[in-house]
Amino acid sequence: MATVEDQLPPGESPVMAAEGELPDPRRRDFINVAAVAFAGVGAVAIVFPLVNQMAPAADVLAESTTEVDISAIEPGQAIKTQFRKQPLFVRHLTPQEIQAANATPIGDLRDKQTLAERTKEGKNQWLVTLGVCTHLGCVPLGAGEGENKGPYGGYFCPCHGSAYDTAGRIRSGPAPTNLQVPEYVFSSDTVITVG
């Protein structure tokens, strides 16, 4: 005849069993699961404030977008403004500049992008680029009245001679890529929101 000691798992003493009953293994499993869950909640409670403090402050988020009124920019004119403390060029392309940019063979370009890839659909007369030369971070000329626009009529970086066309694409000089186009949307027909 089997005794209580024979029915106990290895390592259990009969003293643990109350009045001849076996201990309930489900209770032990529940305690293990509860302990792991409690540790997980504690870890989240510690990590969340540390991660949350790395989020940008409200004043930084407010500076993360820039609105530009484009109503006064005439065709063929470019303005220079600021976005996240960097120069931002907004250019109103003429039909001739659009035609010249579209006629440029893509194989002649170092950084192969069409004008359509650099502008918004239906608004290809508006080119928005960061005014930072992709060579060493200088500010190219060409976004103001009377500035040297270089041999391609776009932007020219006099520091090392990088020349960009009217679509902000690198055409000559040491710059490896085109002027960067930031994220932007047309908030209305006369306002662009950058960022």
C-alpha cells in the first residue's frame, strides 16, 4: 500500500503536507507567475520616467516646424529663412527654369533626382531646400537679390566651388549630393509648413 511519502515529489518532506494531503503545485505556479509580473511592473515603473525625460520639451517641439508665407515670392525669386537654426531656401521657379530642369538628362547628374522628386505634385514651381552645402556645411549663395547663382543659375558655394542648378541638384564641385529637401506640406495656397 502506497504511503503519503511515496506520493510526494522528490525533495518534499511529509511535514509540508497537511494531514496527509499533497501540496498543490498550482499554488506554486501562481506564486511564480505573480512574482514575475510584479517584477515586470516594477521595471516599467523605473524605466518609463527615464525614457520620458529624453523626449523634447514643449518649446523645442514648437521650434520644430516653420511656417513660410510664399505669397510675396515672385517667379524666379528665392528667399532665405530659417528652419531649426539652419538656412532654408524657398524658390519660386519660372516655367523656363522648370523646363530646363526637366530637360537635364538624369545621367548627367551626380545625385540622380528629377525635379518632380524634389517638389510636391501639382506644386512643382515651388522648391524648398535646406541652404546647407552637402560638402562641408557652408551656406551657398543664390537665395537673395544680386547673389552669385553660379554657372547653372541655381546656388553656388564659393568656399569650394560647388554649383547647384535651379532644382538644387549638384552639377559641379566637390559636394556629393543635392541640397536636402526637408519634410514640408502646403498648409494653404500661400503658406508652407516645414517640419
